[in-house]
Amino acid sequence: MITEKTPVIRATKDILARCMATEDIRVIHDAESETAYFDTENRVLCLPIWKDMSNSMYDMLVGHEVSHALHTPAKGWQKFVGEGKGSRIRHMFLNIVEDARIERLIKDKFPGLRRDFSVAYHEFADRDLFELANRTIDTNLPLIDRLNIHFKIGLFGIEDIPFLANEQQYVTRMANTKTFKDVMVLAKDLYEKHQDELDDEDDRNGSQLQVGDGEESTEQGDSCQSSNDTGEPQDGSQSGSNSEDGDEDGSQSQSGNGDGEDDSESQSDGNSDGNSDDESQNDSNSNDNSDGDSEGDSDGGQPSRLEYDDYSEKGGAGSTQHNYEKNIGNLRDSNSDAYEYHTLPTMKIENCVVDYNQVRSIWENHETKVSTPNQHGVTPVGYTDSRIKSTQECTEFLSRIKTTVQNMVQQFQMKQAADADKRTSIAKTGILDTTNMINYRWSEDIFLKNEVHADSKNHGIVMYIDWSGSMNGILKDTIEQLLILTEFCQKVNIPFDVYAFTSKRINGEYNEETGEYLETQYVVDDTDKQLMKPHRFSLIQFLSSDMKTNEYKQAVQDLYHLGISHQNWRGRTAMPSEFDTGCTPLNEAVVSAIQMVPVFQAKHNIQIVNTVFLTDGDGHSMGAGSYYGKSHVHDPKTRKDYAVERSGRYGTETAVYLQILRERTGANIIGIRLHASKSIRNLQYRYFADKDMNEYKKSWKKHNFCSVVIDGYDRLFIVRGNLEVETDLLSNVADDASLVKLKNAFMKGANNAKGSRVIASQIIDIISV
């Protein structure tokens, strides 16, 4: 049969499955799985990786398993199936009947799937997955197998399946099952009919099996014996002739008990318990007689004592289903890349964040320590002098940028006014303007008008700054850029928080002997094996709009002192060790922001949170990066899986976390990549293509930054990291300079001053609309 050769795009099948299921089920792909299955309890659809799989075959699998998701209950059938020997055969009976029902229901709901089912089963038949090529399909084939292939390939005209007159009722019932209760009753009737036929065959062969000697009596007890007060078995088996009347009577009897599915289940429950007891008592006999069982089967003995696989391979009931499952497993693509799934953790934010009150407490402890004489009566020197000097520099810097900040405030207000004007429209009220009514003869404009203002969005800013060792040389310049932004936010009442992400452990119990903090738990539940494990890290809240005026002033001086101290490695002794730099836990910061941003948004009642990540490099993997397989990150809240692509460009693991952050919070994601170099050529293959290189070079040379479009961020700016903030427009002009030189220096200085505050300027442009 000619089939389509269009390659399968698995991502579209995930969407198809969710649409058909009308719920946000989780879809995973497993290279180790032999066939598709649906976990009804956890609502997970697993699709295999097959060789030469057509789109129709894939859609058929998706439709089949989605129908299980829609119609097959997670519980209610376990009592009928039971445990131990024979349970797999009972499960097979139930599965065959249920497959016919759920496939009919999904095709009725989505008629377009009829073609996919037809094409897929034609492919299965062409590949002889049921192993029918060397077999004669007649009434000697067990009824359950004929029903199986009739409802799988017979309905599509691939095979003509014969049935006896007294068997047609089962075909009709199987074609008309509506509820799972109907399936349970029919599966039980078919199983009991099969057991009766085996008993009749044993009688003809002269085989006698004593009660308690093997599985058959237990199986018979499962089928026909109910637990009653007297403890006597109730004979519910059919007559040896299996007449149609007898079958119908048996079915009605089961339905009478099954109309109450609970009655049927409670009966099965009692039998299942009895079966388990019998099997536990006869384990040794079963093991000792395993060879005899096999011989008995080949000689016409009791095949139901065998395991489902052994029995089916010998041509017993369910062999077609066994062959299908076995052969479909052989289609698995063993050379396919492994699919890895990692679960996004729920962070214990209280253990990750060092708030500004705790930051100030660390400073106070440090100041006490450096001002206390040691055991020799000597007071450490250096801190007080360095602190006085840094405080003076900070005060001078804040004084110099006042004019700059004020100009930025004016520009911001002008942009807001212009944006408000764009959102303003004139609307007629329908009320006559008595002043203009005299003009009605030559003008229709005689109604009062209103100005209608479309709502604007109020913004907030949460910034995460890289506090790694590679930032030491540019940390002071970065902090100055940051302070311009926070001073601006203070003036225009924009809520903000500033965190530094570092690999230093600051939270947790402090060990006085080692001078380190003990291990702390970063995630709420770390028992899940697929859960990604964050590395050691802390988020230090250096600045916040929640601070009081005096707290904010002190925090700014503390932060400025850290910038100076890190720029000079000798100055590190003049600061708390907790605030030393470390590695770059960027991914941990992004994952924490997923929970922190909504709290910030609700606290300040703002509509848009501009979340900024400022770093000079990439973070280390949290376990989702894969170079050999196909890695995915699962968000347990949205139940979505995100593929982590293997790429030579910017780290896609971080891009996935940023995508989850945006979808969870609706925040604007702004990236600022600091680059302390005169050239950006070495970033070419990570952030932009060759064809755009000239444009980026021009922007870098002229404006000290370039804007890059890349996965994860709404906007990513590559900014010159060692860029000092300029405030004096005429700093390089001689005292005796001419008027022309003064004019040119002023214009050039204005451009340089604006270009030196790149971070603040770009963020303000974003939040002014």
C-alpha cells in the first residue's frame, strides 16, 4: 500500500493530542517505549519513536491514546484483572474490548481520523504485525482473537473475519458498547466463555485437575465463584454446548449485577482476594510443575496456567494481540536520540533571597568586627578610611548626576505625554451643544464632545545583576549605571528591586569556626529524580523602592563601596566576605524570578514588570542541557514541555527558562550583556549572523551598544561594560578655548554623556510607553 512520506513533526503531534483531549495533558516521547500508552492517573501520553513512521500512523496512535484519556477511567478495572497467574489474560480480554470502544468513540468525535486509522491498520497488515500470513482465519481461531482483528483490520476491508451464529451477539455487543461498565461486563462474559470452552476441551481429553492443584481452579473461582456468607461456590458457568440462549442468560445475569458496577466490582474483589490466597499457598507447586504445565499445554492440558506471553505464543487466546504488541515493539528506532525530561523545581525563595534588612545586618556585624580590638589589643585599620573615601565619592557622584536624572525625568514625562496623546480620541456624546446650535444650517458639528483616553500600562522593574568574579573590573561602572536608573525610578515613583546573583551561600545557619554558612535547601521538594537541582547560590537584595529614605541612602553608599572594593582586590578586606564575588548562577536567578516576579507585581499592583538580567557571561547548566539526547524542561504548573535545542549560539537552556518566565508572568524580559571590549567580533557567532555584522559594528562604535534579537529575551542589549558615566560636558576643554571650541565640545559632551548612560536610557525608553 502506498503511504505518505511526509516527515513527522513531533511538536505538532503534541498540540494535536492536547486539542483532541480538550485538556492540557502532558505529551512525552520515549525512545525506549515499545508502543504508545496513556497514564490515566497522571494524564501523561507517551508516544514511541518508531522507524519509518508515517503521519497517519502517528495520528492514529495519538487518537487511540487520547480516546483512552477521554473515556477510560483510571480505576475500576483492577479488581476484574486481579493479580498473579491469569491476570494478564484477563487484562488482555478487557483491553481488546475497550480498544474497540475507544477507537469508535474517537472516530465519531473526529471523523477526519477515520482515514488515518484506515491507513495505519493497512500499514500494520502489510507489515504482518498480527502474524496472520501463515494462519487460516476460521472459527477455530479463538473468539477473542477474531473479535480483535475484526475491529482492528476487518472493519477496513483488509480481512473477512468469520463468526458462528451464536457468536454474532458478541460482535454486536462489542460494536455497541457505550460505557466502561458495558466493557467490563462484556469482557467478563467473553473470559468466562473462553474458560468454559477450555473446560469442555479438558473433559474431552480426559484431563482432570483437582481444586487447589493449579491455576485453573483459581481462574474458575475468579470467573464463577462469589464470596457469600455461606462460603459455598456459586456455579455460574455456561453449558458445554455454549448455546446462544445460555450466553444471553449469562450476559443478563452479569448485567443484572453489573447495572450496579459496584456489585460486579465487589464480587470481583472478593474473588481476587481468594485468588491471591490460593496462589500464595501454591507458589511452590506452581514452580515445581512449570515444566509439566508446558507439556500439558502442548498435549491439550490447561493452558490458562501459563503466563500470558507463553500461552499466546502457542496460539492460544490473545495470540493476535500478543503478536501485535511484540512486533510493534520491534519497530522502535533504537538509533534515535534519547529524550530526556527534567522537571522545573519550585524554589524555597526564603532560603534563596537575602533581603535588604539582612544585608544591612551583615554590614553592621562587619563594622563591629573591624572596630573591635583583637586579642593583642590592636584595632584593624583600613576599613574606616576606605569607607570614608567611598562615601565621599558616592556623594559626589550622586550630586553630579542630579541634572542628568532630572533631564531623564523630563524626557520620560514628554514621552508619556506624547504616548497619551496617541491614545486620545474625540468622541461625540450625543448631547446638543447649545452654543453651537446656531450653526446647524451650515454645520452638523453641533454635539458636545469628550476626550477618550485609552488606558496606559504602569510599569515596575526587577533587576538581577551578575555578582561573579569576571565582573570585578567593571562592577563600579555597572553600579553607577544602575544608580542612575534607581535615582530616576525614585523621582517618578516606579517600583523597583535590585538583586545580585552569586554562588556564595549566605542564608542558612552560620558556622563561626569555618566562617561559612551551612547547607540550605533551595527547592520545596527534592525527592523527584527528574527534578533539576540548582547549584549553590544567593540572591542579594541591595536596593528596593520599599526602603525608607535613610535606608535607601545607606544602601546606596554600601553598594558604591562594594563597587570600589571589588575594583581594587586589596580593598576586599574592607567589606564583608559574604559580598565577595563568585560564579554566575544566571539560570538559578531566572528560575527564582518565575516565582518572585508575580509577588512583586501583586505587591505593587502594577501591570507590567520589566525583568532585567545584567551579566557579562552565561550561567552554568542546571541539568537540562544535553549534547547527546533531546532534552526537555517540564513546567509542572502549566504542564508544558520545552525543548532545549542543541545550538552553537546563545545557551538555549537559559532561553527556555526565560520563555517559562515570560509565559508565567507576562513580564518584559530585558537582557543586558556587558562586554568590556572595543570590538564585538568575538561575539559574532553567539549573538548575530554575518550578514548583520556591519550594522552592529556601526551601532557599537557610535552608541556603545547594539540591540540583538535572540530567543528568550524580548530585547537583548550588548553594552560596553567599561563605560564610565560622563556628567561634565566641558571636562576636556582648555580654559582659553574659543567660542567655537566650546560649542563643539558642549555638543560632543552632550552626546557622550547620553551615550555613557546606556543601561538607564534603554530601559527608560521601554517603560515610557
